[in-house]
Amino acid sequence: MDRYVCDACGWVYDPAVGVPEQGIEPGIPFDELPDDFECPECAAGKDEFSKEEWTSPGAAGDEKL
Ligand SMILES: [Zn+2]
């Protein structure tokens, strides 16, 4: 599942972890969070989040020669 990053403060929503302090259990994709979900750090709404881009060097599957 994809992780999403808060554009405002950099907090990351990780579906594998959820947001226990907001009652959001692990295993819920970002798309299925309630529309009133807010960043626990800065209270930004879902539309402030962006899908995390994976840029780690050496990751398989996206090599360019
Ligand atoms: Zn935030």
C-alpha cells in the first residue's frame, strides 16, 4: 500500500501503522480514510497529502541505464 505525505508538515501516513490516536487501525489505504481525516501534526485535510515518491537508489524495477 502507498504511503502519503502531508505537504504542510511532512508527516507520513503509513497504512501499515494507521493512526491509533485517531482510531484508525492498521491496514486502511489512504483512499479509504474518512473525508474528515486530518493530519495529526498540523490538522491539514486529505487534499493536502501527496503520494510518497520512492526514490531510494538500488530499488528494483525502475532502473535507468
Ligand atoms: Zn501535516
